[in-house]
Amino acid sequence: MAVSGGADSVALLTVLLRLGYRVEAAHCNFHLRGDESSRDEEFVKKLCKEKDVPLHLIHFDTATYAEVHQVSIEMAARELRYNYFEQLRRDIGAASVCVAHHRDDSVETVLMNLVRGTGIHGVCGIRPRNGHIVRPLLCVSRAEVEDYLVSIGQQYVDDSTNFVDDVVRNKIRLNVIPLLKQINPNASENILRSANHLSEVERVYDAAMEAAMERLWHDGTIDISELRHEPSPQSVLFELLRPLDFSPDTISQVFDALDGPTGRRFVSATHEAVIDRDRLVVSELFELPRPLRIPETGTYVFGEVCKFRVEEIDGAVVSREQDVATLDADRIQFPLTVRTVQQADRFVPFGMKGSKLVSDYLTDRKLSLTDKRRQLVVTDACGQIVWIVGHRTDDRCRIDSGTRRTLVISRLPV
């Protein structure tokens, strides 16, 4: 279990030992509070020695981690400790990781999420179990924890930063909750009771959302008309996009734009959502490498996307494979270039006489806007498109009865 040396973790450690559980303690020194961090570490060492509890101790450079990962100090400490706890749990074969959140922590979390903006999941408080993390003290208050420790004569240490209203949780604990208790002395209990009721509602909500997502989500595509027929389309969209790192504000913008012009694009840290006529197309963000220059025959790697093999064969050879283009080698000049489609690109589709915009051709093929942006073409030394990769070659370099040499371009997996 996690033991910081504070009242909550010391009380939980004592209770678990009295109940006969086999416990090993883990203490994280985040080096954020100078001498106080060292004091806490020494206290935990002494406590575990007195109670004959194995102790696992780790030191973190939390400030550097926060800077490198561009997260707050609070988030950095959270990520570091929970990653460590899970690794340690696996290493020692523990069934669970116990942490000492209590009832007041759950109330603070509800209020924090309400202030920041949240869906139903954010107003249900802290869960008693989340995977291997268990929180046995959520049924008791901080005051009850302290009273228990006084009753058994057990010492603990205080984190002085908990008494400074410099972060959101402390502001809520020190300022907001006392004000709410002036309005109603039972404010904390009532908030927690409401959160527990909402936890039951959450189960109904989750079941309905799961069914809706199964109806609507088709390989990253959402039919806008079908979405509109849901009882709460904005909630469904929120649950679809929230796991893909879209913020609540961005999801609201997507929803407001559903009936607008095609082509609107919204991005999260990991994904993009594009309105494509009557559909919303969601896919992972994908940055193509820079154009690939092919000076002669051979095999060339196009970043982590694919590779191209270019070879010449005597005589006329025709392939109908989707990822292979066969062209008249005498009608093509090196170097070739592999790149994405540009706005004004034109080509003469095989079997036709007049030219056509590549974008129009891809639209006729019913490619989504996302797929159109990612579409690759191969051009020759003159900038003429010779192949829309995976689709169609240019008629001007077709194989015919006069072909003496065939240029074969193959797209291969990396």
C-alpha cells in the first residue's frame, strides 16, 4: 500500500495490519518540499520498522519530469506514483494497491470536476476500485481518521502544502467547502450522497451509450443523420470523442458544426475529426514524410508509411494488382517523386482522353476528405502524374503494342 506518512495512509496501514492483511508499504519521495520530504521519508522508515512492514522506497525528480512532459507538478507526481505502484505490484505479486483516499477527498474531486467542466463520470466521486487500485477509506471522513489515530496514540506527519490555497484542490478544501458548510453543515455528506446516486445513474447511462456507439461507430465514421436521431446526440458524440483526447470545448464545436459546410476539421492531441458531407470521419493524426525522390530503379522507403520498388522489365507487361503500376518506361523520365495530392493536380485517367482533377477523381471514388489528404501520387521528372497510388495510372504512359520496356512500380509494406 501507499504510505506517505500522513494521517490517512498511517491509519489505513494500521487498520489493514489489525485486520490481518499481509501488507508491504511503498513510499515516494517527490523532492518537492525540501527538508519536509526527507522528514516524511524518515518517519515512514521508522514506522514500517516498528510495525515490521517491508518498505519499498523510490525517489523522483518530479520537477524535471513535469517540465519534460509539459504537465503540472500535481499531474507529474500522480503519473509517477501510479506508474511506480503498478510496476511494484507486478514485481512483488501483490493482489492490489491500497491508497488512503477518504470521503472528503471524494467530495473535493466532485467539486473540482464541476468547476473544470465534466460529464456524468466526473460527478460520481472517487471510485472505491479502479483496476488494481483500491480505496478502503472512502466511507470515512478526515476527522474520523484523525480521531481514530488519537484514540490509539498513533503519530503521523502533516504535509504543510495542504494548508496553502495555491492549487485548485487546496482552494476547494480550505475555502469552498467551509463556505458550503456555513450554508448547510451537512454539505459534504449531501454532495457525496448525490454522487453515489449518480453512480447508479452512470450505469444506466453507460449501457445506453455503449449501445448507441455500437449503432453509430463504423470504422471511424459516424453517420450524422443517425446521430441526430439519438435521444441525446451531443452526449453520444461526447462519449465517442472523449476517449480520443478531444476536449469538451472541441466536442461542442464539432457538434455545432455537424450541419455546416463539409471540410471542417477538428484535432485533438492524437486524432482528427473531419466533416465529410453527411458523415463525421475520425482518424488518428497522421503526418506523412516529405516527398520521396526516386532517381533510378531500386527500392526506396517512404518513412514509416510504406516502401516503393521500381524496376524495368523487357517487353510489355500488364499487372492488375492494386498496389502495382505497369507503365511504358520510354514515356517516363527519372527522377520520380512520391508525394501527397496537391490542390491543382490533374491527370489523364487510363482509358480516357481528357484530363481530370485528381480531387474530383478521388471524390468519384468516394474517398473521405481524410483519405484524400493522405492519397499518394507518383510524378515523373516533368511533374506529370503517372500513378495515383493504389487507384489508376495515367493514360499518357500506358502499355500498348509499341511498348518495348515496362516500368513496374510496386507499393510494399515497410
